[in-house]
Amino acid sequence: MHSETEAVSKKHYDIVVVGGGINGVGVAQAAAAAGYSALVLEKQALAAGTSSKSSKLIHGGLRYLESYEFSLVRESLRERALLMKLAPDLVKPQDFYVPLFKQTRRSPTLLRAGLSLYYVLSGMNSVARFSTLPRAQWGDLDGLRTDNLRAVFRYTDARTNDALLTEAVMRSAQSLDAEIICPAQFSGADIHASGVEVHYKTGDWERSCEAGVLINAAGPWVNKVVAKARPEISHVPIQLVQGAHIVVPGEMQERFYYVESPRDGRAVFIMPRDGSVMVGTTETRFKGELDGVHALPTEESYLLRVLTHYFPHFRGIDRADLLASWAGCRVLPAGEGHAFHRSRETILHPDNPDQVRMLSVYGGKLTSFRATAEKAVERVAYSLPSRQRRADTAELPLSLV
């Protein structure tokens, strides 16, 4: 086993990717499809970090319209439609219900305008159509409170299993001869004019390989990877924001609810999950060690308050009754003000804009991983030898079989 790993470690790759989350495996797939040799280094397991701790949704980002991120929403809606086509067993359409009360900050007129724009940005895709629920059906909404209820809108996005989707993308990459070493702890990179010498550790063994380009898709660890590059390269100042989810006992029909926190107006999802109910997410400035990210007691209480505000029959549940809770970290650009209003655009940051040897991916959404990966590979293409394209990721089916 050691000799086999030794042989792999001495190979040269066009692209080496650090990180086995959805962005990392997406880059590996895009690289292999473009004809490049590619290797993924993952320190723990596929989707072990943020990529398995999301809200499990493939969506266009309805709330991003409030911050005028129209291009991001358009791209996400396009990718949503594509993923439902490429991965029908993993990405399924899902109805969402948005209840609006007299106290809700967003009026029915505003939401109708937003959903209309959502529909237009989708390219008038039938999946993006929306409607209002007749008052006569309000009593069928899983015990949703109806006092002061003004309207209930219904629209469609999609749901997924984020970890399984990540695994399916890696399998697709491997079918095109991409490789993965896991566990493999990245330990450093020596950048030179002709490429990068990448160092990593597997068990007790120190290994290295050569790459034309190193793509840093380490998620919240992105700047920790940058710090291990030599010579020193620039980085993007970031703020890490954790998002928590809780799972509580109880049942709901196959309806997902998109509600507004009565405390601060944040968007929160309430949805069924394997015979229980999942609520998320939060946006809390992260403090601590990344390997120990967990839902804070304050976040759990916050989400419970949102749940019981809209569904009073859950009021007997407290933190001791939680079936599960978890948190993952998002990468946002550093800045002033609340994280809720910070841009969600992905940043691709090269070590050298004229001759890229290391490209760092800052941010990224589960929904738009494929588009992000294609942009990353295109960004480094002129720093690599010309290769014969093997496939188009927009046409590669994704499955676990």
C-alpha cells in the first residue's frame, strides 16, 4: 500500500485541488472534462465540512434579490434547472410556502414582485411559477398559525442530499480519470515559474507531487492553505460566518416553509426530514477552531423560537429535546454591517494574474458549484498545456450507480 501511494505522490498533474467539498470535486470534474489530469487532496472525507452541513437545498436565492444580486440569482436558477436534469435522483423539485402576516416586514406586494422577477430570471421556466394559496387551504398547513395571516405564497425550488451530491460529482470526475487521495493533509506548496510542488501527509508519510496549477477549494480553510504557500502570496480578507441547523421531533407533510424570523427578519427554512423537522439556518460570526464547528446554544434557541412562533404546537419542545444540531462555516468577504447583507458572489483569487500557479476559491454556493468550477478551470487554462476536451459538465449525468 505504501509503495502504491509513493508512486502516486511522484506523479505530475495539470491541476491539483485542495479540498473534497462540493467546490473541490466540481473543479476536479470540470478539469477532467476539459482534458486535464487532476488530483483531489482531502484531509478527512468527501463533504466532511460545510458541504454536508447546508440546508440541503438547490435554489436560486430568492432573498438575494433584496441585495440586487441579479446575476447570481440568474446563474443559480440556471444551474438549478440543469441539476434537476442531470441528477434527477439527487435533486428533486420542492414546493415552498411563504406565509406573510401583518407583522411580516415583507409585504405581499413586495413578495409578489420578487417572485415575478425570480420567474423572469429563470427564463420563464415552468418550475419557477408561483401562486397564492386560497384562504380555505390555510388550515391544512401543518398547524401553521393563522391569526393575522395575510397571504400564503407557493413557489418551487429543489432539495438534495448535499453529501451524496458531492460524492456523485467526484464519481463523475473519476470516470474521466481524475484521482483522489483521502485522507491527505495539505502541508505546503512551493510555487515556481513552471508549476507548483505540492506537499501533503497521508498517515505517517510525507508526500509530494507536481502540479501545473494548484486550486485551493478548502472552503473556510482557504486562507490557511494560502498561508502555507511559498513564496508568500496575497489573500482575500474574509469573515467566517457559521450557519446552524436543528432537528426536532415531530412530523410535517411534504411542505417546506420559508419564514421570516420575528426577531431580526432573517430568512429561515422549516422543513420535514426523515420523520422529523429541520430548521435552519443562522448567521453568526465564527470564533474558534474550524475542526470544532458546532451549533451554539444561542443558535439552537433562536431557531426554536422561530419554529414555535409559526407552529405553536411545538412549544413544548426545548433544547434538551433536539434530535440533532450542526453548523457549517460560510466564507464571506470581510466588511462592515450584518452578514445577512454581505455579497454571496464567489471570488476567484490568483497568486499572479498574468501566470496563475495557485487559484483560491472564496465562497461558492452548493447550487452553482458547476458554474464556479468551470470558471475556475477557464481562469487557469492559459497557464496549462493545451489539452483535448473530453466532455461537457453541462451534459454529464450525476448518480451514485
